[in-house]
Amino acid sequence: MRLHISLILFLTASLVCQSQESKIPVLTPGYEQRIRDYVDTLKVIDTHEHLLNPTLLKLTTFLDFSLLLQQNSYDGLITSGMPVTSLRKLYFEPTPVSEKWKIIEPYWNKSFNTISNRIMLLAVKDLYGIDELSASTVEALSAKIKKAYSGEWYNYVLHDLCNIRYVILDGDNVGAKYDYVKYAKRFSTWLSLNTKFRIDSIAVMQVEPIYTLEDYVKSMSVAFEDGLKKGMAAVKVNIAYKRSLSFEKVPVETARKVFRTLINGNEDLVLPAKEAKQLQDYMMFQLLELTKKYKVPVAFHTGIQAGGNNFIGNSDPALLTNLFYEFPDVNFVLFHGSYPFGGELTTLVRNFSNVFIDMNWTYSISPAYSARYLDEWLDAVPASKIMAFGGDQRCVENTYGNLVIARQVISKVLTEKVKSGYWSEKEVFTIARMILYDNAAKFYNLP
């Protein structure tokens, strides 16, 4: 009897294994190169940039090699020991290129290994034909940069070389000259209120007095509707640079009491953080009511912050959970792959239909993190909820380098999925198109 049962179990297991084996896609030679070629030629929606206005750049003192150090490489120089006081000579004074390099060189030699610097060097080589950053190259590189910016450099790099169909800027920095440039608007003035001076500044700007909490909420509504008229594609919230992402639902009477304290105080009154938070939390809920009414998506900065002095606990995406419950009709996207909270991000996006992943900036933080969590997210959440590229750069050269690295990471992850039999080559092509274009187009309502 035991022998009979064992035989049945053995045969059953064999049939299951044969069935599973028959479902594993057959690999056609050359699939690695086909995947890479496909990913490399796809049109892309760049979901997040801080690109400096090319016209205004010509008026600055840093239209030279130092432009390429903003912001990520500069942060690396500072954490390598470069004095913060160097900022003035590098960017706000007419310092000769050779002198700038003397300031930078000791700290460049300590931080050249970082991915932000490798991205920059990749762009310098591909776009300007220069292989290294050194005393012997910075003059020639700076001359080439000035020449490039005398023409339509933005269009050439972003549109022609990168094959980027749309760019979403954090703020309307480039303006309406380029039809493929959209923008996200911040409402930090209202969300970080803690002084009477700020209230008066808004009133002057809008030429409308603000006496009550209702007046203040209305002033934000006016700014919101103005953003809609100018083509605002999303609301951007970067409040984690100043405070925690934990927002409580505050009764209107509590918020009104805090506002009265502020409006009735002296011009130099600054509210204590705990008291200010109540009013700020109330304003966040008012802002989200506007995004719900006008069906505008909301992007939150989560995870690591630029510029150092990170209070990383403030930017844990899990702190936003109650907002996802409170506003099920608002679509939220969490920026920067929530680095280093990749696992928390997996859980949130898996559990909430209105929460999405954006990998902007992650490739220039750590390609290893990007690959590890893209692999995980493609296992754990619907592929329709992942947006896989945003440069988060100050200049188009670094956007170019960042995109090169991003395509490499994406190709590697997708190739491994095919190699393991997890997906077919056809499925991988569909996924690539979704995460680099289709998902962002739908989320931001782009053609």
C-alpha cells in the first residue's frame, strides 16, 4: 500500500514538473541584445527634473564645467570635506575656471568613484569628447559647454539624443518655449506656514487681504487654479526637507485657533513646531481636497534628501498611510524609489490602488539599489504602477548620463527575468514600454 501511494506521488510530481517545464518560454538566441536594443530606443517620459533655464544660464558665472557638478556631485564634494564656503567662489563670483578646479580637485579625488560623478563623466565623454576631469581638460570642456549653450542644446540633448517625449519640471523654470516641457507646482508656502510674515507676503503677492483661516485657504485655492491655467501636471510636496511626512486630520476649530494666534501676533512671531504642525496638517488636507476636486495627481518627495543634513525618519513613506486612506480618489506617486525605504514602498504600492512608484533620482544614488528594487517591484506590484525614469538633474548633460545608466539597469533586470524563464521576450517588451512611457503618460494625462 505504501509503495502504491509513493508511486502515485512520484508520478504526480513528475507530471507537475513536466507541466511547469512546458510553460517556461523557449529562449531564442540573441535575446539579450534584442532587449537592450529595444530599451535603448524606446521613447521616454522624464517624470522629474530641476533643469536650469538655458537662457538664464548664459547670465550666470557657472556656465563652465562647474555646471555639471550641480547638485549630486557637489553634495559628494561637500561630504568629502570641501568647505561649504567654496559655494560662493564656484557659483556666485566670476572665478576663473583654473581656480575653480584647484578648489575642487582635492575633493574630486576623494569622490570620483560615486555614481553621480560617473554619470557626469559619461556625459562629458559622449557629448563633449573629453575622457576625464582634470586640470588639463577643464578649460577645453568649459569652452565646449559655452559653445553648446549658444544653440538649441536642450532640444538636441533631451529630444534628439535621449528620445524624451515629455519632461516634467519641478517648477516652471524653462517656460512655455518647449511644448514637451510640463511642470509640477509646489505649495510649500502654505504647507510650511509658521510666521505672520509669510501670510502678509502672500496677501501682497495676490493683492488680497488675509484676515481669517478661510481667507488663507482661499489664497491657496487661487494659486492652485492659476497653476491649472498654466498647465500644471501635478502637485509636488517636498515638505520632508523641513518636517515629518506624518499628517493628522486636524479639526477646523483647532486650525483656526492656531491661525488667530499667528495673525494677531507681531510681525516677527514664529510658531513653535508642535503648534505650527497643526495648522500645516490642516492645510495639507485642504490641498488634497483641491487635487481631488480637479483630479490632479500628487507627488511626494520620500527618502533621501539632497544637500545633506538629512532627517531620514521624516521622509519614511509609511508615514503617509493615513492620507492614502483618507483620499482614495487621489493618485499619489512616491518619488526617488523612497530610498532607502524600498521594502516599505513595496508594501504601500501593493496595498493601495492609488499609490505609485517613481524611480527618479535612484539611478544617480545607487544603480545597485535601483536594480534590486526594480526586480522586487516587478515581482510584487502591478507593472502599471511603476514609473522608471526621471533624471532629477540641474543640467541636461547629467540627465543624458542618468538615462544611459537607467536603460542599462532596466535592460539587465528584464534580461534576467527572461533568462530565468519568468517572462517571455514579448512580455518584457510590454513591461519596458509601460515603465518608461505608458504609465507616466496615463498618470500625468499626457498623449
